[in-house]
Amino acid sequence: MSSVVNSVDTLPEVKEYEHVWIPMKDGVRLSARIWMPEDAEENPVPAILEYIPYRKRDIKRSRDTQMHRYFAAHGYVAIRVDLRGSGSSEGVLMDEYLPQELEDGEEILKWLEQQPWCDGNVGMIGISWGGFNGLQIAARQPEQLKAVISLCSTDDRYADDVHYMGGCLLNDNLSWASTMFAFNSLPPDPEVVGEDRWRDMWLQRLEGSGLWVDTWMRHQTRDDYWKHGSICEDYDAIQCPVLAVSGWADGYSNAVFRMVDNLKAPCKGLIGPWSHIYPHMATTGPQIGFLQESIRWFDHWMKDIDTGVDDDPAIRVWMQDSVKPKADYKKRPGRWVAEPEWPSPHIDKQTFKFDHHSILKPGEEPVNNDPLPIQSPLSVGLFAGKWCSYSAGPDLPYDQREEDGGSLIFDTEPLEKPIEIMGAPVVELELESNKPVAMVAIRLSDVAPDGKATRITYGLLNLCHRNSHEFPDKLEPGKKERIRVELNDIAQKFPEGHRIRVSVSTSYWPLAWPPPEPVRLTVYPAESSLTLPIREPRADDGELEEFEQSEGAPEPSKTILKPADHNWIITRDMARDESTLHVYNDEGTHRIEEINLETTKNTHEWYRFRDDDFESVNGEVKSIRRLKRGDKWDIRTETRTLLTCTKDEFIIHATLDAYEKDRRVFTKTWDRQIPRLYI
């Protein structure tokens, strides 16, 4: 997968335009930052668009400069556009992936086609939000769009996104909504939109953006709200080539396998050990030269250069070696493996049966079917880490032994030889519940000879969703049900002498919201099983071409005024019988020298519960954002969201305060009650 590229030290000079207005058909203007080859106006070239709400002028300035200047130096116009209502663009941003956002995206493509420096061909690249709208715009089939690189995104907004998993409400839903609550509270830069306009634009945003967590929690099933923007509704609508990328520590790796399998357009998949970040910036290594890989992809599809993309395997993944459990890793040992097609004929299924004596037995050996009850404490899940690792502190799962103490566990005998898996493990359970609303969490772990348990993958299922995410139905207490849980895809080696463990719990807080009341499940082991996707090592694994080393354009100069500080802290107040997970993500304060602007980002999250009281669980997020330019401009916003519950409803309390030079100029409070629907 290598290609010949210029080193960072020899990148050619490019033209850069700090701010360009792009008019929309309704009169709203979007703000763009553009890089291009010096001779592009005389010799038009293709364009690469990234289209996201994360403030190109300040918050993402460093990353954007590294990436997009690199693209321009390799013969493309690179353009970063703030979504309507974000950054320096006009309008109000009221939700993610709205039809207006996608229509604006098509208008941008048309505008690019008409520019003298663009040859009419456009590619889209983006991670997370930008990966989502790249796919969604591609499904609308604009003629200008010739190729997409989509990282850390999904084809199914309900089943496999930040909001719900297996019909269970994720707390990343609250965390992410709070992140956008804070982002949407920030004003445009007066140096871009004008001293006479920025304040009015800011107040318009503060008043009009809304409380997104309220919207998302009013759609607790897979309804039309989630079907919009889910390309799995019609894979055939995408007709341009797609490079789908993710990481094992990311929340979106499953979608890569599905897109490679289902897209009729050319599609390649790449999954490394990374979290929710571009692979050339990954904090969990090894990094790769992803910018070079991007140029290979776009050169092939937009410049008709034979870069070998057609010969790449259908999917290439990092086969992870066994590691001790840690909440973060600088590097995951392993090796690259690939499959020429997916699903692969090289993957075999091996089934293990559950046994009454906490044993996983291979094949169809007879097992004891005496029923096994489990009613997990709310503490199961405190060491689960984030649904999606954002590289903001130690957010990966820790040693699972404490979690296993509140779970049913089933272990294999020590392995007589290594086993490698690639794909989605599947657990089938015969069970009954004593309550009409229940969930099950299933974890697959690598247990070392010393007993330390490293979680490899997991899956959740709201048992009311056992037959349908669109039309859930309650359980009949005491009635046997057969359920199937497909765990997250993974590529992992289990060494000789290690054990493979399946753990079953009835809650997984705070990764997911628990049922309305404690639940006791009874599992019938003889009718339950684990199926692993076994991939035998092959000689051609060692023949894969090495990736280029990571590189990019130089970062713009910035001064660190206050360093970043990230951590996860678990506390247990024995006197009050209260437990709290405190996550703080303080990104510090930086001054961006180019635009003489100081930025501050600070977020704290708390997830709490008391004893075995399922109505005591709550999540709270507080954020501070500040932008300051000398003594001339100083704004600060403070947002807070508190989510609590009763047996019958969710309760949201949120506040937003905005300050200009310590004078509060806006305040708003929300109090909402939302019925719980089978959740």
C-alpha cells in the first residue's frame, strides 16, 4: 500500500485562503478555509472537501492545517467548510444530519464545480460527523462527487451509533449531546463575520440551537428519524467508491465490515488498533501514513492514476496480540492481516457450549442444563470504559475481574494452541426474566494464566428488542426466550495457555442505562452457546506491503498557557453507599499565534448510583468554553446537563449561560420529562 510522496520537508508551497463565503440558495453563507496548488487557477485540479461543525478557524485549526495543506501540496484543492450555524458560518445548527445539512453539502459541490481552480471532480473525506455526511451525501448521487473516504462512521444510525446499542440507551448519547451543547454555544469570530454582526449571530445560536439530548431520547426505537441518513436503508444508492476506516478502540468498526459486504460500488475496508481519530494522529499505535493512503485513493478515482488501489484486499485489519488489561495503551502489539473478499471463505465457525459448572466446552459435548440465575449489581460496568474511545484519558476497559464478580462466567480450558478470530463472535442464550423490561450485557475476555482478564469485545441487547428494534415488545416473566447477541467485530489472538471467557450480566452501568428496576435472569446453559469466527494464520499475511510512515504539513504555532489534564476516577462512599465515576477532560488553554486567539475547553462528567436503587442512577455533564483575543474580545459559555430517571420516565435538566467579559448576556433553562418506552 505504499506510494511515492514528497517528505514534509520538501512539500511545495500552496496558496491559502483563510476565509471564503459560499452562498446557499436560501441566502445563508457558509464559511470555508481553502488550500490549493499555486498554479491551480491556471491548471484546475480536483477538490477534497471536509464538511463538519467543529470550528475550522480555532478548535480544529492545527489538525486542518496539517491535513489539508498536505492535500494541496499533492495536487488538490482542499476545502474545510463549517456547517450552517457552526464556526464562522451563518444560520443555526439544530441537529445532526438534517436534510438541510445534506442539501447544503450538495450546494457546496456545485459551487466547487463552478470555480476556475477546480476541474469539476470532488472527493469527500471526514471522520465521525464528516464520515457520516460523506456517506449520506454520496447516497444522494451528486454528479460532482467521485470518491469518499469515511472514517469512524456508520451505515445504521440507530443500531450502531452513539445513541443506542442493541436497543439499550448509551450514556455516550448524553456525553455527545453535551459536547454539541457546548460547541453550539460558541459565537463566530468577529474578525471573520464583522464586529457589527457577530453578537447577533451568537444570540441567534444560543436561542435557536435547542437541546439535542431531548430530541434523541424521544426516539427510543428505530423509527423514521433514525432511518434518515442510514445508508443501510438502500446500500445501492451509493455509486461512488468508498474507503471505510475505523479502529478497534473506536465505536464504529462494525460498519466497515457491513459496508465492504453490502456496497455495490467499489469499497475497501481498513481497521487498525486506533480510537476515534485519524490514523496518522493515533495515540494508540502503530500510526500509519494515512494521508498518503488518502492521496492513493483520490489519485486513483479522481485523476485516473494507477496507484494499485484496485489490487488492495477487500479488508485489511490489525490482528491484535494478547495484552494485559489497561485503561490506555501507547501501542497495541499485533500484525496486519487481510482478506481478498468479505465475508471471507477463510473464516471458520467454532461453537462452544455453556456448562453449568462455568465451563465453555467445544463442539456438541453433553452439558448440564441446570438453570443458572444472575442478578447483577449496578457496579458491573464501572470498568467498562467508553463506548467509543476518544483518546481523552484512560477510557478503555480495565481488568474485568471485578466486573466478573457480578456476572455469570464461562471459561474454556487453557488453550492447547493459539486461536485467532476475525469478525463478530455470537452468543445465543436460552433464558427467562422475572421482569417485563430487561437487558443483557455479554463480554468476551482473554484470561491470562495469572487470572487477569482483558475484555476483547462485547455486545448489549435490550430484551424487549429481541425480535425488532422498530417494534419492541415486553417480556413475559417466567417465559423462556431464545436470544442472539452479535458482539462487536474484532480481530484478536488468544495465546496458548490462556482461557476464553464469556461473561453475562443484567446491567452495564454507566456505559448503558439500566432497566427500570433490578432484573433476575435465569440462563439455561445446555441451550446456550458461543460461536467464534476462527481465522487461521496464512503465509500471505506476511506479504502485505508496509504502510508509509505518518506525516503531514507542519502544525501552526500555538502557545500552551495551561496544559491538558485527563482522567477517570471511581469513588465509593461507603457511608452513603454511593458510587461515582468522574471523567474529566480538560484540554487546557492555548493561544493560536496566527490569529492571536486563546481557546479553553474543559468538561467534567459524573455517573452515579446508590446501593441497588435503579432509580438513583444519573449522569451529569458540565462544560466550559472560552475564546479570548487580548483585551478586545472575551466570551465564555457554561453548559450543564443532568439526566435522571424514575421507573416510568427520564428527566432532563439543562442550563446554558453565556458571558461577555464576565457579564452574563444570555441564560436559559430546560426541564423535560420523557416517557421510558421498553427501555
